[in-house]
Amino acid sequence: DAKTTQPNSMESNEEEPVHLPCNHSTISGTDYIHWYRQLPSQGPEYVIHGLTSNVNNRMASLAIAEDRKSSTLILHRATLRDAAVYYCILRAPGSSNTGKLIFGQGTTLQVKP
Amino acid sequence: DGGITQSPKYLFRKEGQNVTLSCEQNLNHDAMYWYRQDPGQGLRLIYYSQIVNDFQKGDIAEGYSVSREKKESFPLTVTSAQKNPTAFYLCASTSLAGGYNEQFFGPGTRLTVL
């Protein structure tokens, strides 16, 4: 599985936008980019995923670079409840028959009131 | 409500004992997974199962065993052969039907070896 690189930690102020970067320079043409987040002492939850085009959902937006070697998760207005560890994960479509995810260490987001 | 349940939430074990962690899902998902998480680290895959009566080792299967006798259930046994079992254990499931399928996670079991 291709590797992702994320900053260990980031800080944000409440109600401000947050941009969480992820580098995946070895991504293959068919790898999907996934984001999950894990609140303290809970299991991870799905945030968003994309392949080539930017994606939006109720939780966040995903901006994917044109060469697909990096992506950015955007939280439009951070709240205290968004304080979590955010994981950027690549999963090849060939693993759709197993659904396996490979987690890195993620980015710990702190949100200040 | 549909979801994944794990029990117990906290588990204490003496050295040399086997313990079994429960994971049940009522989402009709095909695949189920067990992960281990150590403090400040990401999740590591222990075992996974795509179908009843079949399962595969993940990256850190040594000292663990699983069974998948029913679609809804995927219990994990931490054996005495696991040298450092104190960790947070997470169970997940997903559908393997066509299209993108996110993984749904349970609330986790925190295992402490005394």
C-alpha cells in the first residue's frame, strides 16, 4: 500500500477554517484517498473520500492536487467537537474485496476556543 | 439502531490468561476487522474476515486468534502468547458490495494486563 505523510499536530481557533494536509507522492492512478477521524477514546469514523475531483459533504471538503500527490482536508468552521486525530489513508481498488485500511499516525488537531 | 457493539468496554487480565473480546454488528456487513491501537499510535490490523468461516491474518496476528461462525459476530481471543497485550482494541465492519464502502467502527475495548 502506498504511504501517506501528515503533520503530527495542528492547532486551530474555533469557528475558523482548518486545512489538514496529506502527502502521498507514491500514489498510483487507481488509489482512492480516504479520511477518517478519531475522537478521544472512540473508534474512528469516516469523513470523506475521493479519487481525482474535489469532494464535498456535510462534514468536510477534500481538495486533491492535480497530480494527486497531495490532498487537503478542509473543515470550514472548526468546532471544539472537531478536536480529533485525522487519518489520511490510501486504499487501492484491488483491496475492495477485502476492505482493508492501513492507518498511519495521523494529525492531532487541537481546537482552541 | 444499526451499529457495532464491543464488550466489555474495559477488561483486566492477569498474565498467562486468555481473554476473549466480543464484537457484534447488525449492519449485515460482509467483512469484519480487528485492530490494535497503542497510545499515540495509529491502528494496526490484527485479523480480518470477508466471509463466514474464513479469516486472514493482518500485520500483527501473532498471539491472537479469531473465529467467524456467524456473519454478525467476530470475537477476538488474546492468548497468553501475546507478549504485550495491553492496548485499545477496535472492531470494524464494512459491506463488500459494489461501490465505495466505508468502515464502521465499534467503541473499542481497553485491555489492561495486570
